[in-house]
Amino acid sequence: MNVPSEQEGDVVIEPETYQSRSTTCQASMVDEVRRTEHIYNVEVSDGENGDVPRMSVSLNVGCNLLQASGGLRKMVHHPRYPLLDMFYDKSHRGKLLEERTEVLKPLRIRTHHPLQWDDRYTPYLRRAGFLLLARLVKDGLPKMDNAALTTLVDRWRPETHTFHLPSGEMTITLQDVAMLFGLRIDGRAVTGSCEPAGWRDRVELLFGVCPTDPPEDAKDKKPTGVSSSWLAEHFGVPPLADAHKGVVARYARAWLWHLVAGFLFPDSSRNTMSWMWLPIICQDWENIATFSWGSATLGWLYRQMCDACRRTGENANLGGCAYLLQLWMWEHLPIGRPDRYAHGALPYDNGESVATVGFLWNNILTVHGNPGRRYTDYSNALDCLSAGHVTWEPYNRLEVQEMHLSPLCMMDNEYWRSVCPLICFYIVEYHLPNRVMHQFGMLQHCPPEHNDTRHELHGIDRRKQRGVKDWEQKHLGHVNAWNARAGNRVYGGPVHRDAQFNVYLDWLKENTRLKLHVAIDGHHIEDLPSDSEDVYDEYDYLTRKGRQPERGPLEDYIGQQLGRFANEASQALSVPVGSLEEASVLRGFLQRFQRGCRKMAFKLNCMAPREPPDAGAPSGSHTRSASTTRTSSMTSGRHGRGGALTIGSPLRRGKGAPPQDIMSVESEESSNSEASDPIFGQDEEISPSQLLDAPIPTQGGPPPKKRAQAQVSSNVLPTNLGCPRPKKPCTQIPSHEGK
């Protein structure tokens, strides 16, 4: 086929299928939606206590639209986590990690290196609305950390389109797409007709080169596009310096095709630049800029994560714009964040800035190391994440405020909080900012309003609906809902408050899976044996069999034990003051608390195990009275070297030490002597009270320099075990009874 002569630019095909369907008011939108059996219940309610009114939108999709995908399915709630749907959870990666039924590996990330850039492409990409993204991509992209991205996908939930984290729900929003990439949010939905017949002829008409037919031994006889290597072979090197303007425009369009199909919308199956994008990118450059590429990019990424979170195969992949997910993680979370160096001068075009927040990450240190080990470390770190560790509003920091960002980054900020469908041809995914209002600095309502993301919509793709050609007509109701996005915004209301957010976190912990590396041993810490040779649990066994220790299960276990002690303390303190049983109840709790703390410290490798006091000795016989100093009241141990106190260590008692219920300061001081304890001063160890944040000792000791040296060797066994150390006289602690 001969390519027509190009006088003003390149060949442009204007499909008739792309007609803007816009509604002028909300009422007309509802009427149009009802005709396709989509029912939108729009309800405006007054805020509580004089708050700004907010709009709640519930979306109910009619049966006719979903018949092709198998009809409606009712959500089946998880028996333990009511927020989760068994339809998704039965094969979810997070469930498998929690149950430890499989050893999962990091997902493979589909990325493509951009074609070589030429400054002559600039005017064309500017007219198409992609210049900001092209400037970000053209210099090369940092290597994706697939281990870090997989830990996020493990926590992605298709029911809510959010990451379920111990810090709260989080997600990528339209604000992130605009601030990081500078893509347009306002505009027509990226959808239309997908006609596979004759796509090779369209490629030849646009680019002057016809793709070859697949070989006879190829597995896929009907490829969905050209390969990335095919585009690089024919358009990877810019045209000659004296090339015609139309030739340059053709190369610029090929560069745009590779950017759209290979960077924004890669699939997870193969290295293919789909022909699906040809009907849009073949239009006039100004028409390309009228589409909402930002919402389509986000919707495509949502769908890819909804699929990837249920893939567990050996070669499981993650499609979508992984670079968007990576930048979002670096901006919000401190996990997997690399070192960042100076980004250099920000780019300008015709005196106007074309920089986005993504430029801050164009010069980073590449992460190296075993992906499997990093995957375990990142996953444990996410299990230990708290709300205070998260950067909830990264674009409000001073560094961003002082940047000369392109005005396109903030141009469509009125739609950032729209509850609306994100449409990309056959894909429809819901944008639900009402679940992550903390990311906008606003109060998170508890519980957040639930919007059904629909099993049927997740099941629609081109393979299962091969007979569908016009996706705009197929999803007409959702297209109309997108056109009415301005009326479906979540309004401001009160600002974020930590107290209210903690209420939301308590609700979230009861309704969803927040930790994937949960405690293996659920026994009460007091029930564990005291002898170190008998302390054996499944966590230690699995750690020895594994590749590296995991701190997530251990932290979860310690948190459970501390919670139990907190409940016991509340019960003990509920005893009336001055009652007969007050002393015994408090004493019993303190005994259990002391034993439990010692065992927890041992499990954390913070102190050596000690034998418990003799069963026949009365409890508390070597406990200091309340009239002693603050340091002595925090301990139940003997003096260590240098006057430090061993927290949580039982006192060494002489054989003739009389049992007492309450000891005075004088009698206790006399017991801590060479006469009453033959081994006093020997067999000493570095104790937690000698750490940097320990209380100040109440008696004299060696110079601080020697104590600092002793801290470093806390885990070193003593030498010359056969030679007893010279005994040192004990300096008595002055009495404070008179104070």
C-alpha cells in the first residue's frame, strides 16, 4: 500500500465512533443511565455538628449490562474478616501468606525501555498532551523494585480498590496521577471501537511499514499487535536531520504508540504493543489531548493489580504502569525507598515548566540484592507499619511547594475526589477516594461508605467477550457516570484528627486482614517454660528452616502479650482502693507481669534467661519498697557491675535468708552483701539497665567511658570463667524514708 503524500504533517484517520457524549446536568445523566438499567442513587446529606455537607453516591449496575459476564453474584463475606469477599480471597496472595500454605515469589514486572528521543518530537507530543510524561520518560527510568511492588500487590483488595495496611487503607488516586505524571484527568473516556480486522493495514497506512504475519510454528496465530522489538527496529533511531516534516511526525506517532502501549498500558502476558490504541492515537494531535489519559492509566493499573493479587504461579506477572506504582510507594511509604540525589535542572519548554513531582526521582541509587530476601524484609516491614510512619500528603511538603511545577499538574484538581468509574476500553474500575480521605488531609468517616466494585466488571475482558466491538456502547452507563463526575465528588468536611482516625483503625482491624505475617505461637507468654533449653516454638523452628528471621510474626506475638497484660492491669486496678484483696491482687499481677516481661525479653534476645525464684519462697521477698528511689522501684534485681541494676533478674538469695512479705530498705541492703550472698559480685552480665536509655543509677560506678564500652559487648560471653573476679565492696543505697 502506498502512503499518501504528507504536506502538513502525517496521515490522520478520524474515526466516527469517537463522539463526545456529555451531559449538561445531573438529572439528564440519571435519565440516560436508567435507560440502560444503571441506577445511580445520589444522596446529599447534611454533615454532623455543622460540618460541610457531603455527597454519597451508590452505584448499582443493572442485570442487562452484566448478562454477558455470567450474571450478578452476591458478595459472600469472609467468616473472620467481614470486609473481604470470599470470591477474591480464596486465591488471594495475602491469604496464602497468612496461612503459610505456599512459598510465594516476587512478581515479574512488565516494563519496556522507551525508544530513542528526538527534540523534533516535542511539538507533536505537546499537542497530544503527553509532553510532561515524555520529558520524564525520555532520559530512562530507574529499575523497578519488583520485590517492593509485590508486597503492595499482596495487600491490594479488589473489593475496595485500596491497599489494606496496618496504618489504614491507602490507594493511588487521580491526584497521584496528575502530580507525578502530569496527565490530563478531565476529558472523554478512553474507549471506543475495537475492530481487529485489518489492523496490519492500519499500521501500514500510519507508519509506512506493514507488520509481517506470524510464522507457521507460532503459538499465537492471531497476535494483538506488534512487538516492542519491531517498533524499535523500524522507529528506534530518529529520522535523518534533513527528513521531511511528515516523516518526523510519523516517527513521533510511533514514539507515542510505544509510550502508550508499552509504558502506560502494558499487559502482563507478552511483549506486545497492542493495536487497540490505534483508533485513538491515529487521530489529529489535538484530538488525542481531549481524552482523559490519567483516569484510563489508573483504571488499567487497578485492573492489573486486581488480577495480579490472585496470581501465585512460578512466572506470575504484574502489568499496568509499574512506574506509577513505584513512585507512589516512594512518595508515601518509607519501605523500599532508595537514596535520592540531586535531580538537576527542571525542564522547560518555550519558557514554561514541564516538570512534575516525578522528576524528583530521576536520579536514585539502584536497589541491588536478592529479590527473594528483599521481598521477605519488605513484607515484614509493611506488617509493622503504623500511621505515623506514612507520609499521607507528600505533595504538601516544602520541597514540592518550592518546585516550579507545570500548571497541568493542578489543572484538574476539582476531580481528584470524584467517586466515579475509571474507563479504559473494556476495563471499568471504580475510583473510591472516600475510603482514603486521610490522603487528602480530611477526616476519615468510619466506616467508609461501601461501593460495590462488582465481580462481573472484573471478569470482562476482550478474550471472554470477543463478540463485543464497541466498548463505548457496551459501557454506556459507566461512560455517562464518568461524564457526570463533577457532581459525584466527596466534599471537604472536617480536617483529619488522630483521635477519630484511631477509631477508624480499630474498626478496620476487626474487619479485614492487615497483617500477613501473623504470630505463629498464640500461647500466653506465662505458659511458656522458663528454662532456655525448653523454650521451643514453631516460630524458631520455621526460622531455622528458612532463609532469614522474620520480625513480623514476633512483633505480632509480643503485641498480643502486651495487650493481655494491659487487660489484666485494668482488672487489677479495678479492685477498690483499700480493700482487703487489693494487695494480693496487685501483687499477683506484678508477679505475672515480671515473669512475662522476662520471657518476652528473652524471646527478643534482649536478656539471658534466668531460673525463677524458688517455689517455696514468698513472692516479693526481695522487692524494694515503694519508698526507694525511682530506679530501684523499676527493678526487682540485684546490683550489677558499676552500680547498674539488672532489670527483671531475680535476686540471688542466701540459704539463710528469712522469708518476708515486705522488706525495709535497711534489710534489703543488708541482704545484698557478701555475707548474705556468697556469689554476690560474681557471674555478672550486662543488663538492659545499662543501655543508653536506661534510668540513671543511684550509686557510684566507673567512668562513663567504661560503661559505654561494656554496652557494646553485651552479648559476649565472659572470659576466664575458672578465675573468680575480685570482690568489690558494695556501696549502700541511701535511704529515702525521710523524704
